[in-house]
Amino acid sequence: MSDNFCRSGLKVMAIATCVGGALVAALLMKPLAKPGKPASAALSAPSLTPSAVLALIPVPQDGSASAKAVVEALEKARKSPEKPQMWVVLGDSLCQRLRDTGEQTNYNLAENTYQQALRLQPDCVDAMNGMAWVEGGRHVFDASMKWAKQALALAPDSADAFGILGDAELELGDYDGAFRHYQMMMDLRPDLSSWSRGAYLLWLTGNKIKATTLMEKAIRAGAPFAENSAWCRAKLATMLLHDGAFAAAAQVLEPSLREHSRNPHILLAAARLASATREFEVAEQYYQMMLEKGPNHDALAGLGDLRASKGDQAGAEEYFLKVEALHAAHLAGGVHDHMQMARFLADHDRYPVEALRLAEQHKLTRNVLEADVLAWVYLKNGDIGRAVAAIKLALSRNTPDGAIHYHAGMIAAAAGDRVSAREHLLKALAMNPHFDPVQAPAAERMLEELSGRHVLPARVAANPEASADAP
């Protein structure tokens, strides 16, 4: 390995993004070093002293493995602030803490520590990879790729850098590039981190059999932190849930739930599984557990949907307002969740123009999940032509997600293509008849409407609550 490596021993990374919310944002872009300049020149904020960096990091008290890692790393950094590897270890522990808790402030805290390492050692490859991971987590993918490429220029055998490049390419919709760099990572370091990345990409591009096999392999490989294995279990369970394999999904989640895991990915998968099997009270309990660590978009939206499915519109509205408040807080804190929020607004027929503004920041996307959101938002704004074009891209990789086919069916109905509408709606419900507590019943209602003799007006297809016979 290269002598330029600044070793940390904690770089076991899972894919940092969720299936429902990838985006490309430049608003947080930090000016990177000009060609020929060391990476440490790429600082975007006034330099903090080592003591100031340490003072900003709260000492976690929950006793989890990731909390203990942060406490230990803090102590080592205080004792040896002149050693760059101590700052990398601290940054890595904060990134692991983020995976465990979902607390977004850890991005900024980790960035501070990696920058300290780079001030001490401008060619510290692990710190560069840390910065690449942070920027990727913020969805600033061009910055993430620049840091990873700087790392590879110094250490061509950096498995982490190849993985982070693949992550950015996946989010940008460059699936061929992602396959290439994930394969390089697997060749260099076949483990949970590389196999789980490859598994998710295989699923996203329609190869669900190989995807589940590889994710099972990642789970068997294990990881130093239980949270990373939990991420894999949650992803595998979600793949199975999309396919309507409820019993298999429950079996995958059972070991983590038996150990009373509070991992947000596990709890979200368990909540969605309980909702799909009509155990709504159990689903609500899991969503509430997620909120014990703080506001969470998926938990708040899920609880609102459960209320709406019971006819409690006032209760649903309370949760939906909390989702909107969280989005505002994220923007104020520099975290951009544009596509996730655009999807939420379109799903719930709220502020269609705002949903369009958010989604169209990625109107040139090649990412199939983003294209699905764009198509859905265009439909809700009555732009059937653009909706049709976007949904074609969303369907192009055969991603086994019933929601995409639901959206395709609704768009086809609005375009007057009754045959395609029925085909996609039936496929969505065949994959998982309870893919969503609100949208699945809407798919069933639309199929009933399509059994009539007239073509649905576009406004009815966009809003299945409306009457097809209304003027």
C-alpha cells in the first residue's frame, strides 16, 4: 500500500443513500484545490484550532458501539493533536455515528476533523476519502468525486476511493461507471462494504436475483460495527418487500429486531413490512421508535400516511406539517433533500408548484429513481408530455419497485393509454398489493375507473380522489 496512507482502520462503508432520495446539488459546493495545489488548500471556511474542533463535538452517552468509538477517538485526538491519523480516526467514528443515528450534524463535525488531518498532512489519503464520503453524503457528488480522484492519484489501490466514486456515479445515473468502480473495489477488498454496494446497484438495474444473493453474502461477511450489517439487512428486507416476499423479509429483519435494534434503517424496513401486512399498530410503534432519536422524514411521513389510511385527515395533517418543518430545518442546516421532498409533496397533493421547483433542479438526471419523481411531479402539475418522457427513463432499467409502475400507470391513464395504464397498475399490485398504505388503494381505485368505457381526464388521473364523471 502507498506510504501516503493515513491509516484509520474504520473504513467499512455502506452505501450512504436511501432508495427513495438521491439528488445532485451544487448549493453546498466547496471550492476545491486548483490543479497542482495540495488538498489542504481546498478549505471553505476559516481554519479552526484543534481545541475548537474538539469543543464542537458532543460526547455521546448512549453506550452504543459507535458512541464508544467517538469517545475513544476524542480522547486520542486530545492526547495527540499533532498526529493526522488521530483526526482521521475521529472523523471516521463520526461518520459511523451518522450511519447509526442519522444525525446530519455529523457531516460538518467529520469535515472539520478531516480538514485538521489535511492541514497536518496534505497528502493524507484517508482524509481525502473521508472528505469524499462527507460530500457524497451531502449529495455534492462532483466535489465527492474530485476528492476521491485526488486520493486515487496518490494511492491507485484505494478501495474506498473506488467505492465512493461508484456511489457518486450511481446517484448521478452513470450505472456503467458505478459497475466499473464497484467491481474494482470488490477486486481490491471483497467484503461487506463492496458487496453491499454491488448488490444495491444490481437491484436498481433490475437483477434482483443476483442482488439478493450478493447482499446475503455481505451480511454473512459481517462488519466491525453492527450498524453496517444492519444496513445490509434493511436493504435486503426492502428488496424482498418490493417483491411481496413478506415472510422472507421478516426473516431477514428478525435477528436485528430480536436484539432490540434501534438502527433507523432496520426500524424503517420493519415499519413498512408491518404496514404491508396490515399490522398498522406495529408499524406505528416502529415509526415512533425512529423518532426517539429526533425528527425523521420517513417516520413522520409514514405516520401521516397511517393516519390518512384510517380516515384521520386531521392527524395526518399534523405529521405532514412536521415533514415540511423538517425540510425547512434541513435547508437552514445546509442539507438538501429536494427530491425526497418533491416526492412527498406529489404523493400527498401538496404545493405542486413547489414540488416542481424542487424536482426540476434535477430535470437532466439519468438516475431512474429521480426520473420517477420527476415524472410523478410533472403529472401532478398536469404536464403529461414531460411526465411520459420522464417515466420512460424511470422504467428503462427494470427496477423492481411497484411504486414506479404505479406512477407509470397513472401517467398512462392521464395520457389516454388505457392498455398501458392497466398493465402497469396491475404489475404494481402484483409485485406487492400493499406497496403503500395510501397509493396502493389509489391504484385499485384507478383500475376500477379504467374498467369503464371512457378515457379519464388528465386531472382525474393525477388525483384519483376526484370523480371521473365530474365536470
